[in-house]
Amino acid sequence: MPGQAMFQLTGASFGHDDQLVLHDISLEIRDGEKVALVGPSGAGKSTLLSLLWKQQPDAVALCPQESGLVDLLSTYQNIYMGGLSRFSTLYNLINLIRPWAARREEVARVARTLGIEEKLWNSPDQLSGGQRQRVALGRALYRNKSVFMGDEPVSSLDPEQGEQLLIHVLQQHTTAIVAIHSPELAAKHFDRIIALKDGRIFGDWQAAELDLSTLETVYQDA
């Protein structure tokens, strides 16, 4: 059963460049919920995810659509950066330059799970789009937080691999809020589905009570 409220918006509207992106958004997300954000491109999913993240940034493992990887660093270093807040500055500097065995194995274990262990010492600019997305997922996983937020976190992977990694990510986090492009994955792997359309909440359903045909109406005339 979901626990206490972790994220909440009441009548929230938000925009940029003098243009509203979200209109009158009210929702509450509780500890333990796995929530999928669905809707057509431009519906406001990324903006909503950003607003929710800003409420508790230190408590969240974030995997943004723009991965923010540092191409001058190795895959190991990019993943390790997800755990910077867990260690002191000096300790982090040592492990970014010449990692100690324990930290190297921790990061290697994450990379192994994501299928990129052989790329641990390559820089992200040497990787494919799908591999870069795996590195971004690894960085989020290495944050070791109970809450995961992802903006299309498996969109660059083939469907089968993407589904397997999505399952793994959901298993590793108590609470998840994920903008996802696939209604089928949303219905199959999440407890709750919030649909956005034209910057407004089109529907908010428990996945077990939702028919896919209802969800598909979100994308009609978009």
C-alpha cells in the first residue's frame, strides 16, 4: 500500500518564454507508487517531471532525457558521479582519478547489469545512443536513492532490452515516476498512469483498472 505523500501539486501552472506549458495541475504521489507519465510529444511530461523533481532533488535518482554525460570522462567516472553526495570531496577526487577496488567493483557491477561493463573505460562520445542511455541509467542507479525519476529512460534501446532494464530500475526503487513513450509498458509495469494532453491532466488511473483502448485515446488528434 502507498505510504505518505512525497510529491504534491495543487492548481499548478508553469511555462517559459511567455508560453504556458502546464495548466492547473493537481496531483499527489505517495511513497511506494510506481507512476507512468504518458501523452503525446509536447504534452508537458518533461516539464511536470522537472517540477516534481525540484520538490525533493536530494532524495531522487534522476535520469533526464538529455543525459548530461561528460564526454571528457570515462563511463566509470560518469556513473561514479551519481554517488558524489555519498562521499567526501577528497574521497571523490581519489576515486575519479584512481579508483579504489571497492568503488571500482560497485560501478562495474552496475555496468555489468546494464550490459556495458566492457565500455567502462571508454568515454561516452565513443558509445552508441543506446549505450549512452545505459550510462545515464547507471549514474542514476549509483545514486542509491529510493525514488527514481526518468524521462524516457529506455527510449534509445530496442524494445526487449528496454523493457528488461525498465523492470530492473523499477525493482531497485521504492517509488518511481517515469515519462514513457509506450502505453503498453506503462500499463504492464506501473501501478498508476497519469496522462497529459495539451498541458493538462487528461486522466489519472490505476493501471489494473485501465483498458489500453482508453489510454490510446490520449494520443488521438494530438
